[in-house]
Amino acid sequence: MTDSAKPLILVTGASQGIGAALARVFAGEMPCRLALVARNETNLNKVADECQALGAEVSVFPCDVSEAKAVREMAEVVQGRLGVVDVLINNAGSFQPSSFLDLSIEGFDEMINANLRSFFLVSRAFAPAMVERGKGHLFVMSSVAGLNDYPMGAGYCAAKFGVTGLAKVMRSELQESGVRVTIVYPGATYTPSWDGSDVPEERMMPAADVARSFYDAYQMSQRTVIEEIVLRPQLGDI
């Protein structure tokens, strides 16, 4: 049996990287219920075990958040079992480097689906109940690639610029409802996305630091919202 008095935090892309760090930060800092969403159930269960050891109540929901039917069914189960989400963290995403001239239609669609379509589908599934209740916090994982252009980032920049634009519209439209919207723009962060690169770990931000910014923003009173957070390695972009 879950304790409905504890806030419900839903994190997409929670099986590794920043998503897993987000789950651990919230679990370690406050009594909460976690709904962890990702495709990899094995890794989700590992993260869930870590968060349970920190004191959180954890449920896992394997789901491909770029698929409309899968998201709809997942949202119905989450809300039916756990209730309205208090904090929705749209973290799921993917990065594949490519120049514009080399980017295939399939590669472009993959970047849009993984980063932008998933954000739209998950937000569309959970935000209405938050609006109806009159409060909640919706976090959006954009990127510095959603603010500036980067060579070899044609598909990723296109997707993240779309994420930034949609999130800003949501902030404007939802502010009267009491739902806070925060956009986070991380620079290079040490996650599995950088596996195989020659960039040393010390040159990048720790995933836990990025995750901490979400928790700190959530701690503001309901009268205050941190609209945007830009995070970069101390030495700048890579």
C-alpha cells in the first residue's frame, strides 16, 4: 500500500544517466513515491532497488514513451494506481551525432521521436490532471543544443529547439492553472551517451549535479517558479 500523502514524482528515461540520478536525488532528499519509466525494465529495477534503499516507495513502468498507445496505457495505469502526479520530469531522450547533409530521414525521425514527440505525449497524458487539481511541477529536459547550434547536431538540435519552444508555450498557457513549468538546459554531462568518446569524465558535469538542480527548483514555494536553468561544465561547452 502506498502513502498518498507523499508527493508522486514521475521520471521518464529513468533507467540510466541523468534519469537515474534524478530518481536517486529525490529518493534521498525527501519522503516520496517514485514512478520510474523507461524501456529497459532490467535497468529500471536496479534503479528502483537503489531508491527503495534510500527510503522511497518505487513503482516501475516499462514503456517506450515515443509510442502514443504505450504512453496512454502507461498513464492510465500510473494514475489509476498512484493518483495524480505531483512532479513530472520529462527526461527521456537520445542523441545521435550527424551533420545536416549526412542526416537520413530515418535518423531525423528518430531524434524527433525520442526527444520531442516523447515529451509531447507524456505531458499530454499527465498535465490535464495536474491542471484540474490546480498545482504540480512539470520539468522539461532540453539541452544547450536547444539554445544554440552545434556542428554534427542537426537532428538533435532540431529536436531540442522544438522541446524548448513547446515548453515555453506550456509555461505561458499553464501558469494560470497553478502548474509550474521549468526548462533545464544541460551541457555535456557524464552519462552513457558519451560512451566511446575520447572526452574525459573530468571535463563533463556529474549527472548528480544536473539532477540536484531539478530538486532545488522544486523546493521553491508555489508562488515562485524557476523558468529556465542553464548548466555547463566549468570549462564551457565541448
